[in-house]
Amino acid sequence: MGIVLAILGLSLGGLLKGATGAGAPIIAVPVLAMYFNVPLAVTIFAMPNLLTNIWQSWSFRKHQLPRRFTILFAGGGGIGAAIGTVLLANLPGHALTLTVAFAVLAYLVFRVIHPGWMLRYPIAERLAFPTSTLAGALGGAAGVSAPISLTFLNAMKLERPQFIATISAFFAAMGAVQVPMLVAYGFMDWKRFILSVGAIVPVLAFMPVGSWLARRIPSAIFDKIILVLLAVVSLRLIAQALEQVPF
């Protein structure tokens, strides 16, 4: 049952990534964490995250924002991922599970409260490094950086190609730092590396499906479906974490 749900979570992550260009971890990691644990969920999703984003970053390279912004945003993500992986190795399991759950909820609340808020580019450039560092730390520790990274870029109101190019560079930088650190801390051995590489298959298989759906389903409806799904997953994770807390 756990394997089936893992494949489902990865497939849904690929679906969302194909439809929007980002967001696969915010579905895949919480679903994996529901039936395994956060460190294993983060480890399994490490290779799909790294390789798919390297590919997307290269494919959309002509749509990158100015180089200074991209370097600051991606560089901060890499540094944050290193910090987050250290936290992953030292925080208790229920704390990590709650981090994932509340990170997803924070993302949902912001999306509902501030749907039309826009961040101007000059301010965004000044905030790029600290914001991406914090996002990278959250992603490294909990596998979910979207409450910060996606919210930040969404607030800039970027065109879809620019959005995909920028967020892919950020995720690729995170992955390039995270994978060797997962190995160093003992989270990723050969068995888990093979599982992580295998996890690329459902993600890649459903990315074209997500792209196809995005062209046929009104974006507002698709967005609401994803938000409801994320709400259910985050609430399930909170319940699971509370069961693990020693009272």
C-alpha cells in the first residue's frame, strides 16, 4: 500500500509540475511523508527534484531574469539547502512532519489572503538572496520550499516561461547541494539512491499529462483542486505528527 501511495504522490507531483512548471515537492513530499517519514521522503524525492529542474532550467534558459537576480536566487537556495539538511539530521521526526504540514498551510493561507498582491522587481532583487536562503533551508529540512519560493515568485507576477526558468534554477541549485549532503549524513545509500532515481519515472510520466490538462482545464478550477488536495494532505500530516509527539 505504501508503494502505491508513493507512486501516486510522485505522479501527482509530476502532474502539478507539468501544469505549472513547479510545485512537485509540495504534493509529493507530504504524501510520501504520510506513510514513511520526512527524511526518507526528502531523500526519495532528491533525484527527481535535481534532474527534472536541471532539464527545465536548460530548456527555459532564454527566459531567465537578469543574471544578477538568478545568481542571487539560486545561490541562496543552495546555501539554504545546506542549512536545511543539517536541520534534517538533527530535528526529531514529529518536528519535521509538523514543519512540512504548517509550511503547506502557510502557502495555502497566503494564496487565499493575497491573491493579487504584486512585488516590484527592484524590491524583489534586494530580497532575492535572503528569501531564497530561507526557502532553501525550509526545503532542505522539510522537502517543501514552496511557501516561500513559489509565493515570492508568484508575487512578482512573472510570465510562465520566466517563472519556470527562475524556479528551476533555484531547485537545481538546491538539489546540487542537497544530494551530496544527504549522502554525507547517511540518509542516501545505494538502495535509496536507486529508489530516488526510480522515482523520476512517475514524475516524468505525468509531467506531459499536467501540461495537457493545463491547456484544457480552466486555470482557476485546476488551482482550486490543487489547493483542496494540499489542505487535506497538510491536515493529515498534522494529525500524524501529533500522534508522534511525546506528552
